[in-house]
Amino acid sequence: MKNDFIKILNAIIKPISSCLLIAVLLFGSIKWAQFNEMLIIRDVNIEGVNYFDDTMLTEYKNSIENQNIFFSNLGSYKRDIQSLDHIKDSKISRTFPNRVRIEIYEREPLAIINANDLIILDSEGICLPVEYCEIPLPILSNFKNNQELYEKGKKTKSSNVLKSIDIIKYSKDNFYALYDNISEFVFNEDSEYEIILKNGRTKILLGDKNIFTKIDYLNAFADVLPDEKTLESYRYIDLRYKRQIVVDEI
């Protein structure tokens, strides 16, 4: 009698247990699917784009989206992004459950030179492509334009260009109004440096020595000009003489 009862009980429990197990597995599967869906990357935020078009970065953004935040190989994307010539460094971080932040540090474009192809030079003299940068930059004129001096992604091999970049960088950092008004930065036939302003008429003669000090003198000169005058009021501003500024008004 007892054995018959156990058999009947087992016959009832086994189907119920199976149904409960199936229900638990189904419920777990649904919850796992919901959890996985929650971990799908929906938002990729790119920060630090100041000088260059973000077209190439957008391609990486689109590739990262819709991946699982746990399984996305962000390290690989970081290496690819840093391989771009105009990117100096980058950071990629996860914000759970479904966000990724890409922070980039661009190279700072300072000037442009025509070396068969147009080349942008950054603040360290690194040669960069022009395709993704549309901001106006001073033009380096009358420098050697041999293509081998300007390998993209590498520092220029021209010592005169590197010195010019240092001067332009100093101008940008210490006398921005001048930097913003430079049309051309010229290395003339006498191996001296000149600046042509955007009005196309004003030439600033810097010579070849103590250029940073001369930029400071020019800044001080601009500060004491009457309200109705600017640097563009002069045909030339000659800084080649010690502690003198020689000018010719337009």
C-alpha cells in the first residue's frame, strides 16, 4: 500500500518538477535576454574634437554601438584611433550599463605648407593631412618643399620650418591677435623671417635672431597704439634693429 502511494506521488511530482524547471529556465532566459539587452551599447560620446573633422571617429563610434559592453574590445578601438596621424592620445571608458566615452587629444595645427601636397604642421612640427581640417592657418612661404622633408605622421626634417613653428606657437600663446592675423610666414632670400598680415599689405620684418623678444616688443607696441590705429595701419613694421621699431604708415 505504501509503495503504491510513493509511486503515485512520484508520478505527480515528476511532471510538476519538470514544469517548474522549464518555467524557471524560461523565466531565467527572459531575464538574461533583458539583461543582455540592457548591456547593449546605445550611446557613444566623443569628446575633444576641436580642430579636425570627426568623420573617421564617427566610423569607430558606429562600429562600437550595438555591441555588448562587456565583450566589446575597446582596447583595439583605442589603438586604431591613436594610429590616426592627427590624434596624439585617447582614452576610452565604459559607463555601465550601456554607454561608452571616447576622449581624444588632437594635435594642435599651427600652419600649412605646400610641399607638392598641402601639409599641416602641428605645434611639434608633425606633418598632418589636410583632408579633415578646415580651420584657416598661416601659410609657410619660401621654404624648401621637398616631399621627403614632410612625411605624414612624422616630424618635419626642415630645421627652418621647425624654428618657424616655434615662433608661430610663441605668437599664438603670447600674442594671439598677431597669430590670428597672420596670412603668410615667410623665410626670405636673406634667411630672415617675415610675417604678412591678412590685409595683404602689412609686412612685419623679424630678422633671424631673438625672435621671441621681438614678438614681445611688437605686442607692447600694439598695446600703446592710438585707438584709431592697428598693426594693419602700417606698410611695414621693422623689428630687425636692436630696441627699435621702424614703421612706415600706409
